[in-house]
Amino acid sequence: MSVDLMGFLGVALVAYVVPGPDFLVVFRSAIEHPAKGRAAGLGAQAGLCVHMLAAAVGLAVIAARSPAVYEAVKLLGAAYLVHLGIRAVLAARRSARERRADRERRADRERPAAEEPRGDIEPAKGPAPTGAQWRSGFAQGFLTNVLNPKAALFFLSILPQFVDGAGSTTRQIFFLGILDVLIGIVYWFVVVAVAARLRTLLARPKVQHRWELTTGWLFIAIGVGVAAAA
């Protein structure tokens, strides 16, 4: 088996460095908790495994040649991104309401300013990760990639360019696909480590509110853009 390994590594690294919906999902999850971020990264790579298997057995060819199938997957992916965005925006507004209610309750108790908890500058450590959080992160990462037809086209159109026609196409696609998945796992874990260092800043209520709103509207904008291009 002879593949253009160096060329493929260059393309794969560029594909990961350019942020996409999966980056937003992993980064947002990591801000909530590093374990959830790692789960989202593993979920995203599990979604790529689905596309890799489909490409290896030829199902991706059918999807690519059938405009109806391609558009259906595209619209499902767009709808899921909009769903994530709406959830983020609603969560930001709900948190803002809860903070206002908390300030009002503290004002009613007329506590001295010196005794007021400084929640606006004290970083939140966040709760320990739960099984539900891990599953939520994994599911979001998985669905974001498995419903992304561009990921299928990557395995269908880009991978074959680095395959040696004299060898087994299926084996080479599996080899390059597994390599791509492993590269992605390392990349996502690095992203989670970076996000973990920013948790102190993003734990501040005002910053967190802006972060939630910004990423939420980004999800919605990306989803609408995907749907409009359908």
C-alpha cells in the first residue's frame, strides 16, 4: 500500500485548523467542562468514522450522486445547527434573568456591600462532569459531523487523490480515514486544553452572557447559511 502520506497530512491539518461547526461545538462544550469538551471531540470523530465507512463501501457515492439525498442531509445538518444556536441564546437569556433575580433578592436582604458575594469576578469552578453531560457532549459532536455532507465529500473526493490506484482502494481509504480521525482527536484535545485556560475569564457572568449569545447566533447564522445554499 502506497499513499501520498505527506500531502494528505498537510490537507488534513489545514481542514482541522479552519474553524467550522464542530469547532464551535467542542469549544463551547469544553468551556462548560473539559470532560464534556473531550466527549464532544470524540463524538465529532465518531461522526467522521461513519462517513469513512460509507466512503469505503461506496454509500457516499450514492449520496453524492443523488441530489435529493445530499440536500436532505444538508438541511438536517442546518436544522441541527440552528437548534444548537437557539438553545444557546435561550440559555444566555435565562442566565441573565436568574442573575437579575439574584441581585434583587440580595438587595431585599440589605446585606452590607462588604459581605456581598463577588460572583461577577470570582471564577466558577463548575460542577463535576456527569454521565449526562458526557453523553450530551458526545451526541452534539457526533450529530454535528454525521449530518455534515461536506465531511462525506471529504472522504469521497479528497481522500482518493492520495490513494495509489494500484493498491486496494478500500484499505487505503480506511488507513487514511483512521489517520484523519486520530489527528482530529489530538487536535480536539489541544482545543479543550486551550478552552480550559479560558474558563476563568468566561465564567464571569457578563462575559459568559456575551459568549453564549455570540456563539448561539453564530450557530444560527451557519445553519441558515447552509440551508440557504441548499
